[in-house]
Amino acid sequence: MITLTVDLGERSYPIYIGDGLLGDKELLLKHIPGSNVLVVSNDTVAPLYLEATLTMLNGKHVETCILPDGEQYKNLETLNRIYDVLLANKMDRNTTIIALGGGVIGDMAGFAAASYQRGVHLVQIPTTLLSQVDSSVGGKTAVNHPLGKNMIGAFYQPRAVIADTSTLNTLPDRELSAGIAEIIKYGLIRDLPFFGWLRDNMDKLLQRDAAALAHAIEISCRNKAEVVAADEKESGQRALLNLGHTFGHAIEAGMGYGVWLHGEAVAAGMCIAANMSAQIGWLEAASVDNIISLIEQAGLPTQAPAELDVERFVELMSVDKKVLDGVLRLVLLKAIGEAVITDAYTHEQLVAAIRSSYPA
Ligand code: NAD
Ligand code: GLY
């Protein structure tokens, strides 16, 4: 087992990464202070991993809340079902909510934990590659609004993240690739050697080589933990973790939540960001080619969806948490391994970058 720490003073917490951690009762129980536990999962993950989770919780008062599966359910209406179970069972302020699932469950259960009785304990048990490398770490919790992705939420850190890599064995290929998008992101924004490692090992990741996956998860979590420790509430460098996300969120909202996977939308978004960085003279053309070919190799989209016209695309981008005083800041690349957050671009350059990103 690999143990990393997200260093946030007295709110610091461990990230455990390993094969078979869902059987480690002691590991889980040491992060649950009270007797009440609510396990939040969905109707895909629960049949696979709820029983193992409940076995570890033997001796606690445990309730479950099984939500419908899908990004389209990541909203206030579904969130309310978590509060319903908490209140119907008179769960108190010492309750621990366990998020068992991918990023959708993690974000929703996390927001429920942040808001129920002004905050109860939270443990993340991420079961997708994307959630193991990104969403379970760092304390961003949220639900979507029809007008914007992740617009209602809170920063709220878990007490622990327990990433059992064996859960990835049941993950569909398309979801595996979606997780790889966020892994590539770390290479692009701040870790050139990792980008090189990914180019050499992409086939192993796609074949689910256990050692390669564990390495990619560890390096991703190390990068994320460092950024979060330096800038928990995103007043500076944490925004770099959103490379490709402003474009990607517009794709997700514009296509209808759940049509493109989050990781797919981010992948296309990173390609648009790379192209735009080159078009404004920051990034070398050869680097853009390397980025696009790695994303392609991962089985991810590299272009904008033809169904979403450029005007709507730009309009959707204006509802973004990186808009400050009406100005949209974008994460762009100076080089592979070096990202910046900037408003030093013109509207025409943005439109041109999106326009050139459609399939010919
Ligand atoms: P997801 O939660 O929808 O999971 C993907 C699919 O895999 C779902 O159908 C799920 O039921 C299924 N699944 C989960 N684990 C499985 C397993 N082990 N075996 C088989 N199927 C399994 O999607 P995701 O990609 O994990 O997360 C995407 C979400 O995360 C988005 O809503 C995005 O906004 C959010 N996100 C949040 C952060 C953050 O910092 N909080 C960061 C990145 C993404
Ligand atoms: N996924 C972006 C962040 O956690 O900040």
C-alpha cells in the first residue's frame, strides 16, 4: 500500500492506494469517529462493492443511500435523497458519510457531508480511475445546475481517501480512458517527466497493467496533493488543475450531462487549449502534436463535438468559476509541463481556437 498525505495542517488526511483495500476493516474504521455511518453509492457500484464495504463496517449503525447512476442525476433533486435518508434515520453530527463510487457520487456525497447539519465526517472510497487520480482528493464537492457544471458546492475535505485499485478491474474501457485524461493533465500542467512516462507506458495503462496503473495513480495524487496543500481554495495555482475544463464543461453542458463523459470533454478541452496556446504564440507546434497524439493514443476525443455550434460553445464558457468581474480566465500552456492562468487573449482568438477544433 502507498500512503500519501494531503498536508492541510490539522485537516491533513491520508490517501491510501493499494490492491484489496476494500477488505481492510481496520484501515477504514480508524477514520470513522462515531457510531453512525451513511454509505452513499449508486445502482451500478453498489451491486459490485457495497457488500464488501458493509462487511468492514460491522458493529456500526449503518444506513445506505443508493442513487441512480449518471452525471444527469448530479443535481439538487438527487442530493435531497441523501438528506432524506440522513434525517429519516436521525443521523447526528458525528455521522460519517462514505462516498462509494466515482466522481459523481464523491462530489454529491461530499456536498451532503459539507452541508448536513453544517458538516459531518466524510470518507472517500473512489472506484473509478478518474476519482482515484483526481476527484476524491482535494475537497471540491458540488452538484450541477442546468445552466452550469458544478455550480452549487463547497470546499470540504474528507478524513481519508481509500483507493482500492482492484475496483478498476470492473471499470468499462471508456471510463478507464476518461480517467487517463485527468492523468495526462498533471503531465501537461506541471510534470514533464510524467508526460514522458505516459508516452512510454500508455499501452500498459490501457491494458490495465497493475503496476503501471498504481504508478500513474500515485504520481497523479502526489501532484494533486501538492497543489491542494499550496492553494486549497483555488486563489492561485489550483486553477491550473482546470486545464481543458472550461472548454470541457461547455461540452458537457452543451451536449447534455452524461452524453460526453467528463474525462472525454476534458480531453477535447485540453486539445483546444493546446491549439489556442500555439495560435497565440506560446506553445510550439511540435508540442501540440505530441499532446494530441498522446490523447488520441488514450482513446480519447481530440476535437469539439460537431453538434455544438461555436456561438453556443462560447456562451456556455461564460458560466465558469474562473470568471472574475466578468473576465474569463483560461488555463493555457507555455510548454508541456508549464501551465498559466491568463486573460491575455482576445475574444477573437478564443473563437478562432474553438472554430479550428471541429472535425473537418
Ligand atoms: P462517474 O462517477 O459517473 O463514474 C463513471 C461510471 O463508472 C458510472 O457509470 C459509475 O457507476 C461507474 N463505476 C464506478 N466505479 C465502477 C467500477 N469500479 N466498476 C464498474 N463501474 C464503475 O464518473 P467519474 O469519471 O468517476 O467522475 C466524473 C465526475 O467527477 C464529474 O461529475 C466531474 O465533474 C467530477 N470531478 C470532480 C472533481 C473534483 O475535484 N471534485 C475532479 C474531477 C472530476
Ligand atoms: N479538479 C480540479 C480541482 O480539484 O481543483
